[in-house]
Amino acid sequence: MAATTTGAPIRKACVIGAGVMGSGIAAQIANAGIPVLLLDIVPKDAANRNAIAEGAIAKLLKADPAPLMSSAAAKLITPGNIDDDLDKLAEVDWIVEAVIEKIEIKQALYRKLMDKRQPGSIVSSNTSTIPLAQLTEDLPEAFARDFCITHFFNPPRYMRLLEVVGGPKTDSAQIERIAAFGDIALGKMIVRGKDTPGFVANRIGVYWMQAAIIHALDLGLTVEMADAIMGRPIGAPKTGIFALLDLVGLDLMPHVDASLAASLPAGDPYLSIRRDFPLLTKMIAEGYTGRKGKGGFYRLNTEGGKKVKESVDLRTGAYAPSTAARLDSADAAKGGLRVLVTHPDAGGQYAWRVLSGMLSYAASLVPTIADDIVAVDQAIRTGFNFKRGPFEMIDELGAAWLAEALRKENRPVPDFLAMAAKAGSFYKVENGRLQYLGLDGSYRPVERPEGVLLLRDIKLASKPILKNGSASLWDIGDGVACLEFHSKMNAIDPDTLTLMKQSLDHVGKNMKALVLHNEADNFSVGANIGLALFAANIAMWPMIDDLIGQGIAVYKAIKYAPFPVVGAPSGMALGGGCEVLLHCAAIQAHSETYIGLVEVGVGLIPGWGGCAEMLIRYQPQSAKEPKGPMPPVAQAFETISLAKVAKSAAEAKQLRFLRRDDGITMNRDRLLADAKAKALALVAAGHQPPKPAELRLPGPSGKTALTLAVDGFVAQGKALAHDRAVSLTLAEALTGGATDMTEMIGEDQINKLAKQGFMKLLRSEPTLARMEHMLSTGKPLRN
Amino acid sequence: MTEAVIAGYVRSPFHFAGKGALAKLRPDDMAGAVIRGLIDKTGIDVKDVEDLLVGCAFPEGEQGLNVARLIGFIADLPQSVAGATINRFCGSSMQGIHSAAGAIALGAGDVFICAGIESMSRVPMMGFNPLPNPALTERLPAAYISMGETAENVAKKYKLDRREQEELALSSHRKASAARQGGRLADEIIPVKVGNETVSIDGCIRDETTLEALAGLKPAFDQNGSVTAGTSSPLTDGASACLVTSADYAKAHGLPVLAKIRAIGVAGCAPEIMGIGPVAATRKALKRAGLTIKDIDIIELNEAFASQALACMRDLEIDPNKMNLDGGAIALGHPLGATGARITGKAAALLKREGKQFSLSTQCIGGGQGITTILEAV
């Protein structure tokens, strides 16, 4: 890990309870490179006493999306059982309990491990429903001191939220220690909650779900209509409410509802909106538990050999073919939340009822559930994947407007909301810093943890050094600049290339190093193929030729810059977005980075230096790897011709998109700071640009070998006619054209061959058809 | 002419390449262990060994250099024992036996260890640096044809339907499974150590396979074809070794002779139907032995693919009841360079076990060849 944690390091962990959550948590600990024991009970009459934990690991390896980031991570999980293996706790620094939500079982387990654990080790529960006070009742002081709640969200690898809750007896140093580990090693957004029912995210999120269900029923909406509003229009995931229930499992809702209702104080607004939902009970009883079962509010009817998407009629419970919701309000929501909630149609009324309830509920819960609004917003954003937290949503509506609208309906206005209405908003920007409203009515800056550097904070505080429609250059301090892409989907276009070039000039003259980073969902989806297709359709070949040449030149300038350029990607980095990274002096990647050269999907090959850079990366790195001209070619050919995309930064290392000494940052919020530190370290080490690579390539014999292999794939039906054409063009570039293995060939020559191949393919009808299809459907055409 | 005899036969367990139990074992170490096993089993005085002949189809990487010499060192053979690596693709280690028999006939040595090795886990088919001749490829594309494609060609030429091929595959598994369960394979297997584990049984045999299971597989090489992974021999790791000596030496040293070498043959054929290579090679060998196929009691026909095995059976009029009594390569596996010594040694052992007179071992060879050995009980 790039950053250090607080307190004694956590070198080894143990998760007890190998269910979905327990095994998922173990996987994320392993993803962080930390060995972890995964224990469960010994099944009755079992021949294999570790059967449950072993089964859970086998499931982890099969699950999609993958809970594990690499095959190496899987090896860090050791299965065991609580009867035979508790002695191993003596070496464990952190024990996570993720067993069934029954207090007597949890307490019995705590008593069992009490003498086995090493003094000072942290014990935490992943409970989502049992208060910490009850869990530690009657347990010794020494245990309670090391005990807290670490509440993960499912699936633990992908959901960023980790709620950490301590009790009055918990040693605050232990809380700091686990929070730092969760943040830096596990990459989680840490929200410190209070020991209240549902903690932070579920308290508000479950209210939202309940409200979304009952108001949909009351307004007589279809499930499609409800989901059309409760998804993107309000800034929630596109699953809305009913598709979300299908995803998480219908049977989860009654459990969560019952446990929350049982522990909430009398008079809590949640208690007044919850009610029986007989259809849900019936569906669960009939096995309609959602995607894990026969289906849920939606199902795929495959009777008669056809696949028909159906949905449930919320009034009758009968399935009928799904019909798209037609709601003006859903479209109008693009104009903002207030436009949505004031829209007169059923969707607008629905949004108002759900959001007004949820937002006033949230405003009434600070400081009961968390110290400040920042924590609440972070919890909803990272625990429920909302675009904005409740207080950010209130600001978008207007705090005063919301308060007034509630008053008009004779509904109570929470004090804190009234305060914000008076002050103007919950957040504001002052002196280039984001401020939030405290309970005392004054604003204070939103503090970032040490080691967190966010481009959005920098952007609030400064103006870009350079900027055009597709990219900007920012000063991120200490002589380091950050080049941000901001075109649609961060596609790389001529403007991006121009700004790259200008940035290289600027940094070369005025600064020490450059970082390529942005905070969009995806680093870059690649070159703008819409532009290339447009130019091809009107036969502007010289323009395309020039664009490819420009890309090669700019990427080369990145590689040979006299100062270090560090790539700091997160999300997808595909095609040209991958190639720019391949030219960086170093990469510091977010663990959730998905890198690949996917050009063959649109009938092209990498034209901006990707071919040469992959050949360089696949040169033997140890005496163990086979020598000769073919192995690097065969590997590059496989990776590029199959459009392999690494499903994590760890996998990107295996595929060699990342080099061995490239870094991985688990917490996205720490990525820019880590990349900047890496860049400065390279400067301090006296960075020198690399010497141009000279490669020994096999020439026509190698191309013949690849041709034979491709023909085999065609015969097997694994490759189509145009796949063959694209693959052979790729083979021509990777094998070095007419070169001979007695000669060395420079990367410029390889780039030239790749460019020729690219241009040839771009002039072919099947490639144009692939590009058109990709642009219109977002999916590859198989031709 | 001095007669040559087979005075010992052993092999390693055979396992799937990549996922099998031998994947992590270096091929030279595997062969070394098997040769030590042969020496222990036969009690031969290693000082008398003239040459170590090791068949290997892709002699590079860990099978590279002159791996036979290195295996000699690993097996602690005296440095005075020579070593040669022989490549005739799948026929490599049978060729080793032929070379030894020839040398014995010439009076150029009395004792030969004829081994075979292939780690298909660690050295890929086609090798690490496949560099076919572009001009030859242009002129004769079949020169580099993939083996699966040849199996399809043979199936088409002989109008062999998928079901027939699957029946042969099933029969191979059934026989191998029965042989393993009846303990009839244990005798020939030298357990090998992989790390801390000892591997002593075969890993490719599918005891439970059925015609239904085989019928469910997709064509492996041609989407419209009939050959599947189930009717092809699997990529396999394994090693084998035979002790070949002059009859006089065996007699003088009281070696338990299994059989004598009666006749041999090799022949070429069109590379695109390499699977019928055994036909011409066998006809030559039979003629040289003065025998007909009806005289042969035991037949080891390598099942590279069910289609080519069926084609050869048809052309040579082989009685299926005499063939591959303990299963063939579809069930046992086919570590290319090691197969020839296996099917020759196995035929010799079967002659003894079954109390029969003549055996015939034959196999097809990539590039379009066949190789055959006829043995006779002594």
C-alpha cells in the first residue's frame, strides 16, 4: 500500500461467518494483499470439517461480478472452522464477525474467541441490525475496549461504504486504527456512525425504499413507472426501487423492515410509513425472491422458447409483458430535481412524496445518527450509490423552497432544515473551499483525510492553467500538474491531443511533473470513433491519417518527456485511453481500473502506439520466460486480438498493461495524491526518459504461424471472416512486417505498420459497419 | 543378425496437461524418475547401457538442448552412457526402439534405454517460437496443418459419423477404467514426486463417461465437424521407458524378457490425413515379418483421434477385440514423445500377460507418417 495506516499494522485478519457478506469481506481483505482466515461452523456429520468455508471460496471464484481482484488474492484466503482453528487467532490483528443476526449466537462466539485472540486485536461485527450496546452487554471491559462495528455493504468489493461504529467503552485508538485500515487498505469510504438503529445509510436508505414502495402503491403506479422515476431522475441507480428489490432479494426487505421497526424509538417517522405489503409476502412464499429466485417484480418468461420480459401488476399480482413507462416528468427531470418534484403528472407527484419524506427524515436525524451532514451524504452516496446525498439533494431543491413546500402541506419542518433555509443552503463554497452547515448554524470547511487530494477541491479553489472543450490542465501543487479529460465519456479527440501537447510544453517549461487523472466514472473509453467514422464516411482520409499521426506523436512526446508523466486511471481505460497510459513513465492505478485494447471490437487495431508498447511489455522479464522472437508477439497478439480487458488493476498487472513497479491505490480518493507522490519520487530519483526500444521480431514466418492459428479459430467457429482480416492486420504489425529475426526493429517502424493497418481497416466496409453498430447500440457487431 | 528384445517397460502416470497433477513437474525430472524406476525394476547394471535414447516431439524449453543427456545425469546414469534426443513427433520414442534394435543388429551395443517424454503443460504444441516457412505454407498448406483438422478430414474421407467415434472413445475409457480398477495398470506405473506429493495413478481416465455425455460436447476443431474433445486424445503430461537389449545379453543376465522385436516399418502419407499413417507402415512391417493381420494377437493402435483409429482399423481389418486391451490414448492420454515407448512396451507386456505370440504397435504421426513395431513372444 502506498500510504501508512494508523496504529499497529493489520497484517493478518480473520472473518468468521462464510456467508455472502463474510466471504465477500474476506475477499476484499485478500484483495488488499492481507492474508485472511475464513471460518465457519463444522457442518453436521461432515467428512470435510472446512466444507462451508471451502465452498464459500469456491463460490467467490465463480461469482460475477468477481469479488476477487486476482487469482493471487484467492490464495490469501485460508478456509477453516471455529472448532479447530480458533488457536490461529493468536496471530490475527483483526477479527470480523459476520455470522447470523442472532445476539445469543454472536455473544457465544465472542466468549469462545475471547481467550484465543491476541491482546489488542480488534474484534468487529458486521451486524446491520443489532446495537453495539447489546452485543457487548455483560462482556468484559477488555473485550469491549477492542470491539466495534464495521458495517460493509454488499458486495464488499464494489460498494464503497464502510460504517464504523464504536461504543462508549471502545478505545478510540482502535476505531482510528480500523478506520485507517478500512480507508487505505480496503479502499472504503469511512463513515463514522452512532450506535443507532440502521446506523447511517440504512436508516435513511430503508426509509427511502419503504416510501418508494408505499407511494407507488398509493398512486397506482406500475413497477415500470415507479422505477422510471426512482432511478436516474432522482440520482439513484437506474434499478429504481422494484428492480433494486429484485437485485438485492425480495426476502431481505421484511427482515430489514422488522428489525428496524423493532429498534426505532416510538414516534420515529419510519414507523408511520411502514405497512404490510401482502403482494411481497405472497411473492416470497411462491419463490419469487428476485434475480436469485424465479424472478421478482420483473421476470423473464421463457415459455414457448421466447424470452419475454414481464412485470407484476402491483394491484393483482399477475404477470404481464412489461411495458415501458411513459412519463413526461422522467424526461423533465433533466431540468433538475425541483422540475421533477413539481411536475403535475403521476411521476412528479411520486417523486415529491418520496423525496419530501426522505429528505425531511434525513434532516431530522443529524446529529442522532452522525455528527454532521457530510457523513450522511457520503453514506447515501457510497452505500446506496446515489449521485447526491440527501443534503445535497435539498440544496438542489433549495432548502428554503423545500421548507416552504412542506409548510404549505402542513407538514413539520425539521429544525435543521429550517436553519438551512434561513442560512441559504447546507453547503456553500467560500474562498475556494467547500463548506457545510454545522448544527450551530455556522459553516465550516469539509475536511479531507490526510492523503486525500481531490481534483474537485482543486477546481473549486483555482482556475485551470490550460483548458479547451475536451481537457484541462490544473496545478495540483508542488510543481505537479494534472491533465484532466472531460469530453463525453472522456473520449480522446483532436482537442484532447492538442491540450496534451500544450500541457507537455507548459510542464516542460514551468513545472516538474504531470499526472493524467480525472474523477469521471471512466478514465477514458478511447478515441472518439464517431469522429473517425464521420471522416471515413466522407472519405477524409488525409484528416484521419493526420489524426493517427498526431496521436502517435503526442503519445511519444509523453513517453520521452524530460519529466515524468504518471497515469492515474480509475474505471475504464480502453483503446486510446489505454494507449496513453502505456506511454506514461509510471502508472498509479485505482484498484478498480479496467484496462484493455479493445479496438478489434470496432474492426480496428491499436494505432496510437499500443502494439509496440505491448510488445515491449511482453519481452521476457526473467530467465524463466521463453526466449525467441515469438513469445512476446504471441502474447501481445492474444491480448489485443481477443480484446482482453483486465477486470482489476491487479489483473492488469498479470496482463502487463501495468508494469511490476506500477502502483495500485485501493481508495479512489487517495489516487491523485498517490500519483502525485509517485511523480515527485520519480523527479527526486532524477527521472530520465527511456531509450527507444529495439525489438527482434519474427517477420513473415511469425505472421504465418499466427495466420495458421487464426484459421483454426475460424474453422472452430470462434472467429468470423472480419475477425480474420483484423487479426491478420494485427499480426502484420506485431510480427514486424517484412523484418527478419536477425534484425532489430524500432518502435517507430512498428507504429508505422500499425498505422498502415489501421488505415487499411478503416477503409473496409465491415469495419465501418462495426463502428456504426457500436455507436448506435453500444455493442460490438459480429461480422 | 543379433536379435533385440524388450526386457522391461515402465511409464509415469499420465495426467491432463495444464490442470493435471504433473503440470508442475519438469519433464526432465519426470523422465529421470521413470528411468530410475526402469533400472530398479529390471536390475540392470547401468554400466552396460550403451545409449539413452529419448523421444520428444517438442524438444525445447525444459525439453530442450539434448535433453536425453541431461536426463541421463538426472537419472544418475554413468557419464559413460551416451544420450540422444529423437524427434519423429508422436513416433519419437518408438523410433528410439527401432534405432536401438538397429544398433543391436549392427553389433553396436547391447543395452539401450529407450524413453519418451512430453510435458504438454510446460512446452506448448508448436513450441514457443512457431515460425513456419511462409513459402512452403503457400505451396503446401497441409505441411503445418493442425492435428484436429486432419482428424476431421479422415472422418469425412471414411464417412465416419460422430456416434461411431464416440463409441470407440467410450470403449477406450471403459477398458482403461476396468484395467485401472483391476490393478492391471499399477505394474507399469512408476510413481513420481511432484513437490511433496507422490502421484501414482493415471489422471485422464473418465470412469463415468457415457455416450450421452460425449454426445453433448461441441465440435472442437470445425464447428460443422464431428470430432470433439471427447473423441480426441487429451493434451497430456507423461514419460515412458523400455529396456531394449540384445537377446544374448538378456539371456546372459537373466533379464525377464517380454518379447523380441520381429519387424518394424515407417511410411509417409498425405499430411492432411496423417491419421491413416499406420496403414502403410503396418503393411510394410507385416510383409517384412511374413505375417498377416490375422496372425497378430495383440494390437496397440494409438488413438490420437477416434476417427483415425477407426479408419486404420477399417483399412487394416483389425479385430477390435484384439486392440487396446487396457484402453487407448483417448482414455489414458497421449504425451506425444512418450506414447511410442508406451504402446510398444505395453504390447510386449500384454503378450506375456495374455500368453500370446504376436503383437503389433502402431501410431500416426503429424506431418503425415506412420510407424509400426511387430513383437513376438519368446
